Amino acid sequence: MEFTFVELGGDAFAFRNEQDGKLLAEITWTLLADVMVMDHTYVSEDLRGQGVAKELLDRAAAYAREKDYKMEAVCSYVVTAFNRYKEYEDVKA
């Protein structure tokens, strides 16, 4: 699934997938210095259970690595994923 980088205004950003004007998936964060404060993950009911939330987090983690940022988990999904998967150790704040 493809995700588009979106500036939400101020220090808020997202990766999202929209089709025909409908939001299907999104992960959002606020950038504080060099830390992405991950505050929300959304996946439409039609896509839940298919690994889309992890794809979003993987894309955000790749972005963090590209920019040499760290990620702070605030969103419950990101907290759970950080505890479950060791592949994010390098980007944890």
C-alpha cells in the first residue's frame, strides 16, 4: 500500500492513504526538535487485520531513519508495536 506524506500544519505531519476522497489509513505525529511524537494511527474497518497499521509504522520508521529522528510512542498501537517488535529499537526515543 502506498502512503503519502502530508503536512498537517505547524509541527504536525502524517502518512496517509486516501482513495476517492475517503481516508483509509493514517499515522500522525508532532515533530518536537528531532523526535516524532507518534500520536495517532487509524485504519478503516475494511482494512483492519491486514497489517496496514504496521505498514504505516514501518513507513514512519523509515522516514525517521532517513531524517535521523527518534520516535516517541504515545498512540496505543505504536506503544504495543514498540513492545512487540524489536526492529524499532534504533528509532525509539
